[in-house]
Amino acid sequence: MKTKLLMACAVVALPLLLSSCGSSDSAAAADTAPSVSTPSVLVEDAWVRTTTGAKDTTMTAAFMSLTNPGGSEIKLTSATSPVAGTVQLHEMAMKDGKMVMREKAGGIAVPAGSHAHLAPSGDHVMLMDLKQPLKPGDEVPLTLKFSDGSSHDLTVPVKKFTEEEEHYHPSQTPTPAS
Amino acid sequence: MTGGVVALSNQPVPAEATPSRVVSPYGDHQPAIAAPTPKHAELVALNLLSSTDRAALGRLMRLWSTDIVALTEGRPPPGDTAPELAVPNTALTVTVGFGPRVFTRPGLTAYKPSGLDDLPVMRHDRLLPAWSGGDLLLQVGADDPVSVVHAVRRLVADAAPFARPVWRQTGFWNSTGPDGKPVTGRNLFGQVDGTGNPAVGTPEFDATVWADGPEWFRGGTTLVVRRIKMNLDTWDELTRSEQERAVGRKLSTGAPITGTAEHDELDLDARDADGRLVIAENAHARLSHHSENDGRRIFRKGLNYVHDTGATRESGLIFLSYQADVAGQFLPLLTRLDAADALNEWTTTIGSAVFAIPPGWHEDGWLARDLLA
Ligand code: HEM
Ligand SMILES: [Cu+2]
């Protein structure tokens, strides 16, 4: 994925990367009982990067905006798609002086009353072991599961990504979190 | 969290609520057609790549539909590389069209709207390929030129796997009076231009503009784009009354020279003391009037343009005409004007293109789905 940390999303004010996700996410997931009326996360402007023209056509990423209108943090905990053998939640991190992607421990947090932007160079949903090429304008089913027990079935458009290929798909392989 | 997903804070809150300038992207018709002419607009014609078959065109329309919804609502479309340029309340609209050649592609030949053909070259035409033809049309309008160029940039970028731009035209129009009220607007000759149009919302408008077939095209229309150079230098040599005689309307208010108010009917039979027609035989408003054309009407929406090359300026009108049927309504009018119009002395058409404008779509759909799904 990206070797440079570019801006890529409008919101600077948000605590996007929570560095210490040590506190167990399963605890958070279990903690969903209260406030029945709490609305779930809104998912907007989701898209998947095309594999057309990519060096490695077995994987790509999905991006989107998540909005949490409720009063307590909700996490994106997992995702699945019939087009991918494996789907992971990824973040970008510095490793040996380079930005690399790795699995995000504990999922992607959407703070209470705020947003999380999944964007190139930031957190993303990684689609791996793709079963077919994804052409621009194709539509990919994607299911997101959240820590409040909700899940979202999306149909996500495939788009060409205008940033330079090399920023996005360097030759090194992903570093899965241990 | 009023401002959508991007702007959370640090945007000054206006003291009074300003009226929403968001034009819904949804509807039975593409929304810009019946909306007021935008202050700023850009038209882009694109040619399909040879690899873009019917299925691929469908994929592009789905992508554009998503983009159009986001852009008109003032949000960056998915994957926007300059998301801060997407702002709400600019009355942004996007209109998409298909040129005649689209209907020569496999799987689409049976669906061509009748009469959708490139116009024959007129005697006064001096057409340049650089301003003519095209397989797809994007027309983007807004109150603000930054929003226009941003939307065009996104839409053209997302079309890159499918189609390549062949011409672009930028224009402007002022349809707001000094008191903030809507007015017809003026072209660069100084004429009030658009008065004779059928009024939006009338049966006359609907009958003039909306096509009722083929099935997929019901609620669609066709658009003629003519880039018409206007010779302001020789026009300015005329007296005011010569200028008014060329059209048959007054420069001050746009009223017929036989009347007093802009929307007064033209009196095409009125004669002066010497028995001569007050609105001349070759006056533009007479020759193009529906009563002189077997009732044929069109719906015109011009954009002024200037095109500078070094210190040299070319001025003109991006003449836009909507009608249900190009061959049945527009072409006879054009032929008549080409033969006799007084305005021909100061105008030269240098570009020409024709597009089918698919009907609008609703929240569960996308552009031209009934043709391409
Ligand atoms: C640069 C070129 C042109 C200029 C400057 C121009 C200007 C005008 C003006 C000032 C009017 C009177 C006000 C109004 O009703 O809008 C008018 C009317 C009209 N023009 Fe043009 N025009 C041009 C080209 C054309 C062309 C190419 C066509 C069609 C082939 C056309 C069709 C009409 C029609 C249908 C009317 C309305 C007549 C009526 O019903 O009263 N015009 N034009
Ligand atoms: Cu990744």
C-alpha cells in the first residue's frame, strides 16, 4: 500500500488513529447492552479501488466514511465480501522508516458523535485473495460488522484511483499484525 | 453534524439561515433542464474508448450517478483527491447526454431516439472539428466556477477507464436582476435572450421538451449545442434601431418593437405608415416564431462565452436548445434561419453537436438504467 503518508481526507480534527488499542475490543463488543435508542453507525461514500492496471491484482482496498451519531464509541470490528477470500481491517504504520499497512488490532474506532474516514493512506478495509478482477464501475457486496452488534450490507462501486500507483502498491508485502 | 461527513466544526455558522441551494439530483427528468440557467457552466464532450461496450457504459453511468449525488449535495465523491473543493449550496447540477454514435454500438442500435442525428452543415456554418460531435456530454453548472471545475475534474477522472474528452466549452449567464429577482438574462449583443421560450411548468413546455419514446427515453429530451461566434466589432457599428430591427425586439426591455413589455406578444402583422412590416421579413424573432414554423417550438438556454488567444478575444454564444425531437423541431427552424435570418451577418456557427439526454433517475436507480442494465 502507501509508502507516504498523504493527507487524503478532509478531517484533521478527528483522533483517527488510536495508538493504544490494548484495551480488549471484545470487552467493548460485549458492552453494547445499554441505551436501546442509540443509533448505529452511518456508512457513506464507500468505494473500492479497481484492480485494472494494478501490479498485484489479488488484493485491493475499500474506503468509506463512518459517522457515529450516538453517545458512545462504536468500532468497525470485521468485514466480509464474496469477492475476497480474506478481508481484514488495516491501518498504516511506520516501520523501518517506511509506511506499511498492517492489521489494525481491535478494529477501527468511530468516536461518539464523530467520524472515521477510511481513505487511501489511512485505515482501510483490505480485500485479499480476490476471486475475480474488479473493473471500474463493478459493484462489490461488502458486509461490515460493528461492536454494537449491528451489521451493514453495502453494494460498493469500484473506481479508478487517481493517485500514483506506486504510492499505493509498493512492492513489499503486507505485514500482518501478530 | 449538519454539514455532512466532511465539515464538522471550524466553519463559521451564518447568522441567518440561508436558503438551500442544493438542487436534488433525482427526479423524472435530469434536473438542470427546467432549472434556471446557471451562472457558470462547463460542457465537456467525450468519445468512448473502443473497449467501452454497452456493459462498460452501464458501469460508467453507475459511477457518474454516485458522483452526481455526492457533488450536488456538496460532498466529495468517493475517492476525491481534492475533497475540500466539494462545498454545498452552490446550486450545482450535472446533465449527461449520449451522442448519436453511442447508438451504433452493439446492443444499442435498436434504442436510438428518432431524429437523433448530427445536423447537416448549414450554408453559413464554419464548423471546426475541435468544437463538434462527441459520444458523451457532461454539462455542469453552478453559482460558482470553482465548484464547476471541481465537479468536471472528478467526473472526467472517473470516466478515464471508459472515455476521453474531445472538447470543452465554458460559459456564463446572469439571470438575476440587480434587485435579486430572476430575469431572462442577456447575450453579448446586449439582447434579452430567452423571452420567447415556452414557460417551465406549462403543457407547452412539456410538449416541447420531453420525449415520450422509445420506452427507456420517456422523460428524456435532446440537446443541440451550437457554438456561435458573434462579431461584436461589426455589430457595434450599427445604430441601435438597426440592431433592434435585426431581431424585432427592443434592446432596453426585450419587448417586441410592436409592444411595451418584455412578454407582450409579437405583432407580426403590424405595418408602419408606409405599409412596411414593423417586424421585418427577415427579423430573427419573426423567422423563428412558432406561428411562422407550423407551431414548432424549442427551449433555448444560452451561455455567453469568450475565448482569448493572447490579446485577441472571440465572443459568442454557446447556444443550447432542448426539444423532444431534433429532426422534427430544431432542424426546420435552423434551416429557415440559415436561409434568411438578419442576424447571420454578425453570427457564425463554429461548433455543432447533438445529444440524447436520458430521463432522470430516483434514489434506487441510476442514469439510463433502463437502457443499459
Ligand atoms: C448567436 C446566435 C443567436 C442570437 C444572438 C439569438 C438571439 C435571439 C434573441 C435576442 C431573441 C429574442 C428574444 C427571445 O425570444 O429569446 C431570439 C429568439 C429566438 N431565437 Fe434566437 N438567437 C440566436 C440563434 C438562434 C438559433 C440558432 C435558433 C434556432 C435554430 C434560434 C431560435 C430562436 C427562437 C425559436 C426564438 C424565439 C422566437 C419567439 O417565439 O418569439 N436562435 N433569439
Ligand atoms: Cu491494506
